[in-house]
Amino acid sequence: MHNLLESALMKDYVPHDHRVAHQRAHIDLAEQLKGIRTVFGRDGNGIVAIHGIDRVRDALVRHIEEFDVVLEQFLASATLDPLDPAARGRPAVDGMIGYRAGGTGFLS
Ligand SMILES: [Fe+2]
């Protein structure tokens, strides 16, 4: 789910180099998990599996720091502030303003 959601978000707002490296990192995490499952299925050694999960957990923490935080920054910088007058006139912003005007109305 993490991969699908992030891939969809990255499509329009994230530089190609980050997209490629980020998606490669997702594949690396998935391969590590698959390796744990394969070894555990073959040997049934829970201790080895637990150590593998520890390594994947550490890799996931690094992934969040190295890729997900950067992705969040790309998306935040690409997101328009509807209160910024320069953002007016863009369909997404005007649509949001119209929606709010019909409901809570604080942006109108
Ligand atoms: Fe990610």
C-alpha cells in the first residue's frame, strides 16, 4: 500500500531521479521481506527471521528518513496555498474555494 500510494503521488510532482531511487528502495525492502519469508519457510528458524525483521525495520526507518521525508517536502512545495492570492485562478484552488463557500465558507 505504501508503494502504491507513494507511486501515485510521485507521478506529477517529484523529480525523476528521486522517483527512481525511491521506487528502487521500495523494491529493496520488498526483497528483504521476501528473503526472510523464503528462509523461514525453508528452515523454520524463528531466531533468524527475527534478526531479519530487525534489519528490515532499521532499513525502513532509514527509508523514511532518506526518501519519505524528502517526498513529503516535494509534495508540500508543489501544493498551492489557497489563501495565497497568486494561487487564485487555478481550477483546483478555485474549486476548493467554491466548495468551502458553499459549506464552511471561510475561504470565500
Ligand atoms: Fe517510500
